[in-house]
Amino acid sequence: MHKYSETWKNDIANTPKLRTYKLLKENLQSEPYLYKIKTRAYRSTIFKIRSGTLPINIETGRWRNIPLDQRLCNMCDGGSIETELHFMCECSVYVAPREKLYNSVMIDRGQPVGDIFKILINGFPKETARYITECMAKRQN
């Protein structure tokens, strides 16, 4: 199993598409969110953000062959590439639902944004799925 685990780590390290997966996945094992979240739609939402397949510009731009530096967030005026991290933790359009999420899980806002991102997805998957679902609905309006 150790050899397979090392091969797995090397394979994902050399795959640019798996940028978020690499950030979140540390060990070759089933993730607790698969058991913690009973709602299929919420499990699917967490899977999508973890695997980089949530339909935000970092991914939809890839489908349309748009250069990475042009996959900007259409929701805010920040001029940022719309990555999963930007979508979850930085986009100004989602401040109100983000504050609600942070308060509900008592997140320490003094931490680096990347750490907050990991804590939310790995530690509070159900609450995070609810937040993502709310933000994605806001995009439709």
C-alpha cells in the first residue's frame, strides 16, 4: 500500500488540473464528508469544489480554452482569477453569506485565507456545502 500511496502522491503532484484537490487531500483514504453529509446534493457540491469541477470561471474557462489569466471573477470588481479560494473566501459579492458561515462555525478570521479554506471544506463540509449552494444560487440572479 505504501508504494501505491507514494505513486498516487507523485501523480497528483504533477497534474495541474488538480490544484484544489492537492491542497485538500493529504492521505489516500476515504474523506469523512462522504459519511458526514447525508444529502446527496451537498455531497456533490463538496466533491465539485474539492475536485475543481464547480462551474466557476477557473473551470468553465478551461472548458472554453480561455487562458488562465483571463478567467476572472464576473461577480466582483476585484479583477481576480475566479479560483475556488477566491469564490469561497475572497469574493466581495458573498460577504454576507460568508459572514454567516464563519459565525456559525466560529472561524478564526486571523488565519491565512488558504487555511480557512481548508478548515471549512475539511472540517465543516455540511455548512460549507450550504454556503456554496447559496452562493451559486446568487450567481443565477
